Amino acid sequence: MEKLDHILQSHVVAPDETEVKNKLLAAGLILVDRNGILYSNAEGRLGFDANSPAYTTDSMSWIASMTKLITATCVLQLVERGLVGIDEDVRPKVPQLAAMQILRGFDDHDQPILEDNTKPITVRHLLSHTLGLGYDLADPDLNKWSASVGRTDNNLHWTLAGFMTPLKFAPGEGWYYGAAYDWAGHLLTIITGQPLSVYMQKHIFDALGMDSTTFWPKQILGSGDRMLQFAFRDDSQDGDPKVLEPGPTPLPEEHEMESGGAGLFSTPGDYAKFLHATLTHKLLSKETTNLLFEPQLNETQRGMLAAIADWAHEAFTPEFPLGVKLDHGLGGVINVEDVEGKRRRGSMMWSGMSNGRWWIDRETGVAAAIFTCVLPHGNKVLTEIWDEVERFVYGELMRK
């Protein structure tokens, strides 16, 4: 796996470099198959100071929306146990979901035009992003609605109020990426009567020996130094080379909710255990795993997903080459045809705001994830690494 070592090293700051130009501060890469870990390595350092401790596969970072697959697994465990139906209307269980209205636009005075929702809201809607919820920070209409009603919390405050927005359309009538998984996690807390962290600890983390994955990193880190510092690089600005800079965390230290959509901190080593467990049906039965990977969208929904994927093409180039047909399962986006030189059809992937990402290819029996912590999403250095990694896996490695 010397090639993978070289890929990481060529894109990550060297120990003696003080200025991080066109590189990442750190990156960790893991590759697994059904037999176990094929590759696990990390390069770089935890902070911008050249004397900062080395970043390792046991170092922690915010994994953002890489949280979603773990939340989906937990909710599908409830489905498997008969505690909630995949197509059951969950509005009676979650009053806030029942109260959500549909935003139909704004009147001549810029006041929102809201319509009551009369359609059921199901687990399938939540996990396939067909509910109609967006992320307010990324949606001009939801920002405009927030201002009109005097709302101050947003989705990164990790509060109920921060996840309470109108729907963009009636449940099932489209595809839109947003806070649905946060409500899926909240549904789990209502059904089980315990915090999301407690459920995950018992049914995921303890079961797999994931001892460094948490919603509350201070409880694990204590005074130790294992957390990767946030870094920022704006690829949209003119000029070259691009310099990576330190910056403050965008996350609240204390928060009301444990965000099932983006709240976890983890390590490459821990996530490798989770991906391996998904490949080998340790957390879900084979039948439920098939459901996790089953395409969920109709023609209209696929069209909306494709339009967003094309708009975000540059940020997702390794995952979404233009023209590749996409769908969504109950844990991530699925390519429904082979990607030339890369993953096979039926593979699932997703990424997070902090630029980590994963893929699972059940046909080939391999899965991978990369960890870093750089904003904004769509970092070009990271996408270059991911492209090189995937082409190696489906090229040289598969030939061996």
C-alpha cells in the first residue's frame, strides 16, 4: 500500500513546513473489506504549530454528516425490532414534525406563505431526504423565513428550535438535503426513552469497540491532545497558492440536542470498525442492510437530486462525475451505474461539512473513508486525494 502512503504524504503538510500551501494540515485514510482492515494510515499534525503532535488514526475530529450513516443504522435497528414501521406516520410520536407547515413562497410584503401539511411523515422520508426539510444556513428562502419570524437559532446551534423550519414541499414530493436525520435521531430518543448518545453507545460503539466516537468529545479527551484543529481555505478566491489558515470552531460547546445529522466526533480507526460492520451485517440483518442500500427515489425525486448534484459538481467531482445516474438509499447517495475506473453500481457514499467522506461498495466488498477537518466543504486538495485513492483501489489494487 505504498501508493496510498504516497498519495497522503504528497497532499499533507510535511513535518518541517510552517506554512500550509495547497495542502491539508492532516488526513487519515482507511480501507476495509469483508475480512478486515486493508489499509489504515494518517499523515500531518493536529495544529498549525510545527511542533504540534502528529495526527494519527486515533486522533479525533468533527465528522459532520458522516454521522448520518450511523444514525440511519440505529433507526433501522428500531425498524428491524418492530418498534417503528418504515412507512408508519410518525407525526403522532413527534409533535414538532406534525406542526411543520409547507413554505409556498412570500407575499408582496415579504411575509411567508405557509400551508398546513396533511401528508404522513415516515422513517423512509427522513432517511431518504424526501421529507422536504432543508438546512437553513444554505437556503435563502429559509433564511428569509427565519428573519420574518424573528428566529435566531439555526441548524448548527443543535437545538430543537434550530431544526424547526418549514418544509420546502409536501413529504414525498421531492428530494432536498437538510435536517431530516436530526429528526430521525430525535424520533429514536422518543421511541427508546433515552438520549441518542446512550443508544449509540450500547448498540454501536460498545458492540464494535469504538471507544473514541462521541457527541461530547471533552468527556473522552479530558486534558489530552488528540483533537484536530479546524482549518479554513477559500478555493473560490483568486490567486495561487492557496494558504490554509486556522480559525474558530463553528460548533457550540454546549447544546440541547445530540445531532443525528452532524453531531459526532470520531477517529479513522473507529470509523473503519463501523464500515467493516456494515459490510459484514454485524449491526443490521442482511435483509435490513439490503433495505439500507435500496434506491428510494421516484423520477421526480431523482431529477431534483441530479440537479443539486450537477450544481455541486465541482465539490463532488470524485463521487458525482457529470451524467452518472444517482439515487438515494436510506443512508447516502447511490450511483445506479458503474463509475468508470471507480466504484461499482449500487455503491453508497456521503461526505461531511468538514470534508471527510466515505463510500461502501458491496458488490466489490470494499469500503473506505477519509478524515480531515477543513472548511468550507468542497476542498480541492481533499477531492484530489479522494480521486487518486479511488482510482488506485479500482485499478492497481483490484488487479492484484
